[in-house]
Amino acid sequence: MVPESALILTIMTLLVLTLGYLGVPVAFSLMAGVMVGTAMVPITYQSMMGQLFNGIDSEALMAIPFFLLVGELMTSANVVIRIAELSQALVGHVRGGLAQVTTVFSMFFSGMSGSSSADVAVLSRTMAKPMAAEGYSPEFVAALIAAASTIAALVPPSIMAVVYGAIGNVSIAGLFLGGIVPGVMIALGLMIYAYFFGPTGFKRPRATFRQLTNAAGSAALPLMIPFILLGGILSGFFTPTEAGVIAIVYIIAVVIPILRPGHLKFMWRDFVTAGLVFTLPLITIAAASDFGWLLAYLRGPIVVAGWIEHVAGTDPYAIMFALVVVFTIVGDFIEPIPAIIIFMPVVNQLTEAADIKPVHMGVVLIVTLAFGLITPPYGLALLMASKFVNVRFAAALRASVPIYVIFFVTIAVSIFFPDLILYLPKLLFPESVGCFKGPSGGYICP
């Protein structure tokens, strides 16, 4: 006979997936599952409403709207065009020139926005038409833009890392630093793929040293933003939330007045847009927190963790591989942020059981969820890119399949070479990976 809790969990999950396939927004699909599940257990709706607000009552989550505003200010003021010009000067002469430029541009802009959705919008607006004019196929353009946008989920100030750190009580600075290596790996992989297998594009002469320095000088002010964000957090001068505020003050007081003074009177629109955009992850976080709390009440995480431990034992590599499989499947149906919140109890239990560094586990799972942004049937980044580029999702999906190899390699390296992932956290922020100061100075890292 099926236990009652298992039956309730099954009904909740099937309801969420069914509503999702019917096009109901994720937040409302999750809340529908919560409402049905609550009706079947001795918990009041008032209690679940309180948990709805508890899920978003976190100071660390306040960093998200500020990072979104940074990206919105830089985009609407059209300052990012200077970064695109620098990317052009750096790699525009390489085979597949504009494809290379798109990837490098994404790396620069990812260090400002932290949002894959923002990256897709900016890359599509800036690079799609020039690439089409050079004969790049629309499906290749959509696939490349979507894949490049996932870098924003890995490198600082990744919103996904902020949510993971806030919900899982993991060092956000450590996740920022740990995500740099896989982010660079994906970028290099896309550039290699574009060089050997992508369209040739127009042949451009290599930029002269003067052109390169002019482009770097033109982009110097906006490129200071990643250093402000990461430098302030690592130095301990401010938290991720405060770093976002400082970056906004820098943009409003320095970048826009010098580079685009006419935009000052339109900045109120950027604040409104960022606030509206923030409501999307906020309501999703609240709904996922409610759903996750009810799953925990029904002992769902314990059951899932038990299944994984039964298969993988306490071997850290086997457990991480099993979680990658679970999150790959989950990421095909649910957005990354609710997936993190719902499954965090499972992740924490298995991380402790296998004695895995929380930062290492976090980076591996964030890379996996970033991969889910370009996989069917959901593939949010790929779906957005295909709409912006005006190409069928199925065609963009076919063009993305070879790019999956890059993510498979990156995930495998992230799992089996933890020292590579943890090198920067240990070097720049040792406390984030459990290191402590020794009696004779320096740090001891168990």
C-alpha cells in the first residue's frame, strides 16, 4: 500500500508539472500544488501563508533587485555598446568573428547583470542583427546567444549563486569565486566551437594597438563595475546587497553623467523596470519556499536523499553525479531558482553525509541548472533567444545540441577536479571553504 505522504507528494508534483505544461506560470503552478497538498494534511492555510513570506524574508535576497538595476541602467543608457566595441577589438579578427565577439561580450556583461535573462535580451538586441547581416543562420545565432547567456549564472554577481547561498547558508562570495572557472570554461568552449564548427563570418583585420587601447579606454568606466562588486565583497567592506547599492551609486554618479548624461532624466524608468522584473523571481522564491516547506513536512527530502544514498553510498563523486542527474531532469521542467529552494534540504543532507565542501557542491549544481536553461522542454534562455531572433524553438534546439558537449565537459571537470573549482575561493576568501586562521598565522584548510 502506498504511504499517504507519498501519495500527496505525487499528486502535488503531477499537478505542478501538468499546470506548467499548460502554460501556467511557475509560481502559480507551485502554489496550486501547495493549496491541494495543504488541504490533505493537518496544516492551516494561514500557516502556509506565513511560510510564504518567511521564504523571502532574507537580507541576502535584497542583492537581487540591485544587480538587476545595474544591468538595466547599463542597458537602457546604451553604455554596453562600448563593451561590445572592446570585444570587437579583442577577437573580431578571429574566424567566426561576431560569434567570438558575442561570447566575449557576454563574459563582460555577465559581470554586471548576474542574470541570464538580461544577458539574452542585451546580446539579442546588440548582436543578432549584425550576425544576420553577415549570413549567420538564425538558429545558430539563437543557440549561441542562449548558451553564452548562461555564463551570467556562474560568474559574479550571479543571482543564482545569491539565491543558493541565501537558502543553503553557503558563502555567496565563495560561490562567486568558485563559479569563475566553469564560467570561463564555457566561454572558451563556445569560442572553440565557433572557430572550428561555426560559420566563418566576415574576415576582419586585427585591431591595431591604438584601436585596442582606445576601445579599452572607452569601456574602462563600465568595466569597473565587476571589480567594485567582487572587490568590495571579498575585502569585507560590504555585503553582496551593499555591493549592489555601491555599484548603482557609481553608475548614477559617474558612468551615466560622463558617458550618457542625456539618460539621467529617463533613469526613473530603469528603477520601475527593475522593480517589475524583480517581482518575477520574488514571487517564485516565495512559492517555491512554501512548496519546499510542505515537501519537508511530508518527509520528501529525506526519502529522495535516502534513494540517492542507497545508490551512491557516501562516495562524494557518485553523490554529486546522482544530484547532477536529478537536477538535469528537474531543470528541464522547473526554473533554476525554485529548483534550488525545493531541493536544498536534500542537497544539504547529502553534502554533509559525503563530507563535500558546500561551495564545491553549489558550483556543480549551479552549472547543472545553467545547462537546464538551454535544454528542452523548458529551456528559458533558449526560448527567449529564439523569440528575440525570430526563429522556431525546435530549430534553435537542434542547433544547440552540439553545444551540450561543452556543458558535459564543464560539469565533469567541476565534479572530478574540486581543487580547480576551490582554488580561487581558497586563495582569495579562505573562510568560504572552511579554512581558519592558524595560531602562527596563515590559514589552515582541513
